[in-house]
Amino acid sequence: MEPVLKAFSALAMLVAASAAFADLTNGGFETGDYSGWDSIGYSQVVEASPLNLPGTSRGPTEGTHLAQLYSGRGGTGPWAYSYEIYSFTGAPREENYYLYGSAIKRKFYALAGTKVSFDWSFINWGFYPYDDVSFMVWNGQYVKLKSGLELPPYQADTGWQHMELTVATSGFQTISFGIVDHLLDAYHSELYLDNFHAVPEPTSLAGLALGGLALIVRKRRRPI
């Protein structure tokens, strides 16, 4: 009976460890910085509410912090040219009319079937013909989120948008987000990000746990 109890105890610990490891640390930027993330260009983690976040009527969708990325140089820097943004994120390089921007990214391990979700919002501060663009790159696949000419000019925004992705293959995953300005640096746009989670499918965890249990059983059956 004791070997069976030990096996199930090990199984329970394996499932618990898998579930804890799967979710993203600092997915809501609640550390107040980019801990767990890499960044380039002029961006910041801000503590915000609907009352003190310039340019939007919404606060964070989770907790009290969010990431704020700028398309231009902004302030005193640090600055990043658009070609640096494309290299950093793995996005395809656009025409040279894109000037400056910022980006963040992170790499994490996840099981196949894991649901990766997050919230994003794009604010357009420009006008025609300036077409600032925001995008993400998920495991090498480029996805445009929104561009300036898809919205009315001057402080038009998408509102919070929720997106969910599914991990195709177990292993390390890479997700990146970027924003670059177009033609003129004087009018920058902004990309807000918050509420990142990576939740494994129960079937994926069960498969991992059963594999661990089978390994335990095989070890118990080995002749001395």
C-alpha cells in the first residue's frame, strides 16, 4: 500500500508543480517594472487608474499596473529605431518611413494546448497620412494589432481588446509586442498591455501526470 500512496503523492505534486509553472510571472506587471520581460525603446510600466492614465478613460484590466509602449522617441529616451524594433521582436522589416518605437518580449515554457491570453489597447494620437502601427509576434508569426489610419485622428483608441492564443507544441514560447511611428515623430501613438496568463489544458496536465506515474511504476518494478 505504501508504494501506491507514494506514487499518488508524487503524482499530486507533479500536477501542482505543472500548474504553478505554467502561468506567467509578472503577467500583470504588478512588480512595477519589466521583471521577467525584455524591453527596448521608450516604454514603461505605470501604476494607473481611469483618473490618472493620460489619453484613455480606462485603467488596468488586472491589478494596478500596466505596460505603456510609445511609438516615438518621447522624453529623453531611451530611444530605439524601427529597424532595432523589428530585429528585437522578429517582425518583418517595413519600409523606411517608420522611424522610432518601442517593444517588449518574453520567453516561457508551456505545454501544448496551453491558453495564452492578454489584453491590449491602441491609442492613435496622429492623423493622415501618419500611420503608426502596433503589432505582436507569436513564435515567429507576425500579427498586426492596429494602425493609426484604422482609427479616427487625435486620441482615438480601440478600448481594451482581449486576445487568446493556443500553444501548438510543448516547449519554449516567445511572444513580442511592438509599436513604431510613421513619417513624423512629433505625434506618437501608444500601446497598452496587461493581464497576461498562460493556463494549461487539463488534458495536457493529465497526460504529463500519467507519464510521471508510469515512470514511477516502472521504477518500482525494476528487479533488484
